[in-house]
Amino acid sequence: MVMTSTFSKENIKEIEKVLGVTAKDEQNHFKFMLNNPEEKRWLSLEIYPDIKIGSEVGNLISVYASNAHLQLHFCVGYVVSEMLDEVTFISEENGRLCGLIIEKGAGCSLYANVDRKILSGDFTALGPEVMLSGIALSLSEDVIDND
């Protein structure tokens, strides 16, 4: 799914379907509450479309969990995976990607400043500590500009 400048109601519905929860439409954001009692995990995902971030306007993704708070500024797109039950939010600047992955089971992963060149390279040539980020964010290749 390629994003335009903001998250539409249709985008939110698509994310709801994959995460299995209904978003609460707050005044300036959408809020998803994910709970996984079996694994004693919960998280709150908030999507702020077109808000002021410093002197610019962009999309902000915010995650609150029992022991973490993560934010992804200037989100340019997202990828839903029904097979993996997760949504990956992407930002990019100067050939570096950040990906915030939200799982239906209230899990969350963050990959920051990943060189976009490794997404389409030979994963077997990467060290195992680098390989995971390349594989995880490779789904986002269609979202980012291919300049």
C-alpha cells in the first residue's frame, strides 16, 4: 500500500482488519488498543495523520507499551501483511529507512536507519545481526520511492 499525504478512513479500516481491533477515532488521531493476555502483552498504537511536527506537517505513529514508548515521525507509508498478522509503518530520509512493525499479538519491533540498499540485496551475504532488519523491511520496497 503506497501512502499519499495522510491516512484515510480506508487505510484505517485496512489496518483494523489485519490487527483485529477497531480503531477509536479521537479528535486528531486514531487509537488501536491491542491486548495479548496469554503472553501478558499490550500496546496502544496511535496514528496522527497530518499533524505539525516542528515546522513541518507529517504523519506520526506512536506506540505505548508497558515498558516502552516509540515514535515514528514523517511516516510515508505502510504495508499490511495478513499472512504475518502485522503492519509495518515506514519512514525514509537520505536512503535510510525506519520501520515500526506492529503485530496483532501486541508485539512491536523497530528498525532504524537501515540502508535501503540491503532490502533488495543478497540476504545471505549479510551478517545475521543485519539480516533480520533487511528481511523485515523488504516488504516495504513498494512503499518507498524507487529513485
